[in-house]
Amino acid sequence: MCLKSFKITNWIVLYFGLVGLFWQVECAENKYDNYSLIKIYPTGIQQIEALKYLEEPEHQVEILKKSRSFNDSTDILVSPNDVPFVKEFIKNESLNYELKRNYGRSFESVERTPKRRILRGFSFYEYHSFPAIQEYLDNLAKRQPDLVKLQNLGTSYQGRRMKLVKISSDHNAQNPIIFVDAGIHAREWVAPAMALYLIHRLVNDPDARKELDGVDWYILPVVNPDGYEYTRTSRANRLWRKTRSKNSQFECFGVDGNRNYGFKWAVSGVSTNPCDKETYAGPKPFSEVETQMVRNIMMENSKRMKLYVSLHSYGQYLVYPWGYTGEYLPKEWKKLDTMARIVSDAVQKAGGQPFKVLSAGKWYAAAGGSDDFAFGAVGVPYSYTMELTNGFEFIYPERLLRTVLPQYYEGFRAFAAQIKKEFCSKYIGQRCKINSSEESGTNS
Ligand SMILES: [Zn+2]
């Protein structure tokens, strides 16, 4: 496709002496169009081990998702030139697989005009720009000042103003805190959409009083706004994952925010190459201003924070620490596991798919995640990464949000009920009296 465009117009390009530039822009725009998505289904430990070969950087394979169970796929994006090599590998290892050609052509183009928004209001079943999200939250806080407060956190690397949404029926109550963040990985659009839907239901649904009394909700719907906006600029950038900070030494952008947290940092499952597109852990723990913000929210509220959920996509997993190792589990793993299964049941009861529940590092260890930091360094007793949706990879269609977001909301209701059950010894009005005996803090 790039070649064809070049041929037709090359006399103009040569005239202006812009061959290189033109080539670059034209090809970058269509980069993924001819790529193939290959879904590989490992059926044994040996095959899982074999798949590590594809991860080696020289193979130029982009890994979208790694399998965490035998019924699940490892999904990779492969350029047309590399398809024969990957197919050969698959054949040698006797792996089951599916191949979708021209994968990039399925990416939607995203930029929406502000006009449409003004005419139709803010829909929770669409993907919005970061400015539109901020505008919605500002208006919500103005309309419901008793329920919603915004805390300024400062600005992202590129200067976008970030605000923590605090929802409480009594902001002086000192209730247990449920902290939910989303969108540390830029391309996982369904995660911020879920965080916004959660905010919407908690604030606007009269039945949500139950979820609000005795619990304070802190929600940061877009942790990585620079990356998020970058994925909206063109189809070529739609699969960007990292932040957008500049590494001057290497002329490469971004850090994987979910490898950047300062607990067992970089001990497993990370890249030390700043130009790695997926899992570069950063030059040091908390090198990114965005992960510093999340850290600060956790540290400042560590006593009351009882649950942390980081929203990601995709794969329909609800995983808990440890992420940095698959060798062993935290000693409280049974409690973590039980709560996750209660949440999964609630989602399933609402018509959704159950979550696959396990420890994050069981199949592949990856250090520096926010869930490990919350649990291991801050002492938040319940900490999870929730991988929303299965199917459509990162390009989850807007038309399905109306179905799945309410299902996941039932999971959050279950979370709130469990937190109250465990941590409130009694209620005084809408306030929860936090159990004095619960200060287990075994992880701090
Ligand atoms: Zn993610």
C-alpha cells in the first residue's frame, strides 16, 4: 500500500525533495493495515515455555496479550514479512492457532467533533477524548458538590491536568476507601469507559446509596492521559501502551506505567530497553509523574484504603498479588481469591462472563505493577488488576459497552458489600466505624 502511493505521486515528492518524509508519514499512517493477528493456544507448560522465544526483541513480534490459562490465547501482531517465520515456529511447536489478516484495517478512526457531544450530551457508551472526560467530571462536581469532590493532582508529563474523583455521601466520615484507577495503558480504552460508568452509577443511581453509605470511592479514570490522547490521533498509534515521556538519551518515548511501581521493581517480566514498545520499566521506580500520582493517593490514604482495583483490558481476568513472581503466593491469598470469586459470580449473575481468577504472576511474572505496590508496600489488604472484556482485543466496540459496563458494575457492588462486611463493625448514620482489630497491615 505504501509502495503504490509512492509510485503515483513520487514526481511531486521528488520535486520538493521530501521523499523520506513522505514515505515515513504515509507508511506510519497505515502501519498495521497489513499486519496479521495470530492467536496461539498453548495446551501445556512446554508450549508456554516455547512461546517465550517469540518475545525475544529481534523477532519484531508485538505481543498484545499473553495467555494465563490453557483455554486462553497468546495474541501477537505480525508484519507481513514475519508471518512465514512465525508460521514455521508454530508448526515446529505443534501449536494451535488462528490467523486474521489485515488486522489494522479493523481499527476505527476515532476523532469526534465536539459538536456531536454538545448536541447529544455525554454518553457512557462511547469513547471520549480526555478533555471531554475532564469537562464531564468538572460539571458533575459542580452539579453534585455534596457527593462529588475533585482533588487536583497536578499535570501529566505533557501538561494535562489530572483530578482524582472522590465520591462519598459524607466527606468527613473517614470511611474505608475503595480506590479504582484506569487507563495506565493507553490503548485499553474500555478501562476508562468503565471507570466513568462507575462514577456515573454511584452518583446518579438512587439505588447506589447502598454502595456509598459506609464506603468512600476514590476514582482516577485516566492515569495516562498523554498516551490515551496519542492513541486517538491516528490508526497507526492506536496500539500505543506506554506513557509519552521522552528519553532524551535514546530518542524513544514512554515507560510502561504498570512496570514502573517501586515494589520489587524490575526483578521480572520487564524490558530495560527504552525503545521497547511494551514493557520498558523506566530508568528508575516511579520515574513517571503519572505513577507518582497514584502512589501518592495510596500513601496519603493508606490507613483507610481497603481495596484497590486497577482497570485494564483485555482477557476477562481478575488477578491478585503477587505479580512479580509465580513461585509463591502472599499468605493472605485465600482471602484475595475468595473475594475475587464473589465478584466474578456477581458479574456472571448479571449476565456477564465470569472472570478467570488467579494470582497475577502464576503464568508469567511481571514486576513493578500497581497491584503489587498497593498490597506489598502500602498494605492495602485487597488489591486487584481487572482485565475487562474478552474478544476484539484492544478494539472493543462501543456498541457493546451498553451491555458489559452494567454487568461489571455489579462486580463493584459486590466489592463494596464485602469491604463493608469485613471492615465496618457498625454504622453511625452513614459512617462506618472501621474495625479496630482489622489493622492487620501484614504487608507493610
Ligand atoms: Zn493493561
